[in-house]
Amino acid sequence: MRSGVERELRNQKFPNEITLEEIYEKLSVVSGIDKEDGMRVECELEYAHCKANPYFLDLFNKLKQMGKLIIITSDMYLPKSTIEAMLHKCGFSEYHALYVSSDLGITKASGELYRYITQIYGNNKSYIHIGDNLISDMKNAREAGWSSYYYMDVHKIGKPFRPNGMSSLGGGFYRGLINTYLYNGCSLEDKYYDLGYTYFGILVYGYCQWLNQIAKQNSVSKILFVSRDMYIIKNVYESFFGDYPSEYITASRLAIIRADFKKKFRNVFYMYA
């Protein structure tokens, strides 16, 4: 609901920025969430969980050492004070200025923010903008007479490798966790680990968590993991849960299903789902 309200307001106001207050004014009507409580909790969560992109933090420090004038710009609905606190927490300090669209009412998406900054610092200086949006950060910066450098964001990097068809909540959590961990400015340089982390570890953990819940609900005395692929599942289950005894057996699942299908239909599919 929160994301839906933001999308609706953006479509109405584009290319102008929306504010967190506008989002929660509308959200309070459709959800009953108190506006002030919602704004406070969102800002607290953003601050608590925001982490520095290692690539940009390293770049930021090198530019400071070179004596460059560093200006941070953001097309963002969060208040400027919240973004300032997040930047300092993550190690981005001693920059020259911060310009936030929700504070100024103008955006990079319209190109106005670039022209606004140029008026302040003068046409006799050279500007280069680094950002992750091809239109707002690249095209519009160049049209304003700036140079620009494209840094592909984690969502675009990770999108081709994410499975489709997941729920909005579960899929959002899954994409956020993997994209941030694997593509946030530093590569682990181990493709086998990447493969396991992306397509195996999180999903298998979730399956074992579900299996444990099913066992509790049905008073299961023992869980049987059948060869071959369930050997790894058994190890994951015992490492993270292990509330019930388990055993790995070498048997044909097809044979078991045929022999026991009518008698224990539900148990068979709990075991082999």
C-alpha cells in the first residue's frame, strides 16, 4: 500500500518531487495509519538499516583527498535532515553541500536541479555528475552542460538473474537481500558462492523453515529425507532447525509414492513437496 501510494503520487506530480508528508497524508486515508507515526517509523528504519555503498565511499574519500568540491544531490521524498543523518552515519562527511528535491521542490528528473546548482556556483566551473539513472543522472545532467558518469544500480545489475513470479513482499525481500549483498559496490569474485547464495541458500532455508512448521502442526516424530538431492536439504535443516529427528534414506521416491499413495496421500506430499 505504501509503494502504491507513492507511485500514484509520482504519476500525478511528475517531474516534480513528492514528499514523505504527502505520501503519509494519503496513506493515512486508505490504511488508517497515523501520518506522524508512519513518517517517524519510516525515517527511523531508513536510518537504522542504511549502509554505505563501498564503491561510492571509496570514491568520495579519494575526491576529498584531491581537494574536489563535492556536492551531493538527491531526487528523494525523505526530508533533507533524514538524508543528512544517514550520510554522516555511513561515513559521508565534510561534503560541501546537499541538495534534496523534497526540500527544494525541483528535481534532477526535470533537469531544474542542475541549472539551480550551476546558478549558485557559476558557469565558469566544470561539473561531473555520478549517478545510477540514465535519464535523471545522465541525460539531464548533460543537457544542463555537465559531464556525467553512469553507475549501474544494484537492481538493474541483479534483475536478469532473479526468478520471476514471487510475491511483492517476499520477492522484494529476496531481491533486496541478494542485490545489496552481491552487487553493492564490491564483488565477492566467487561465482560458485554467488550461485549458491542466489539460487540455493535462501530458498532452501525458507523451505526448511516451512518443513519445520509443518512438522510441528502435524505432530511428526521423524523427518525422512530421500536421496539424492535431499541430502543437502537434510544438512541445512539440521544446521538451522533440527527440532525433530531426521534421517537420510536411499530409496526411490517414485516407488514410495506408488506403494503408499492411497493410504497416506497427505504425508507423502508433505515429505516430498
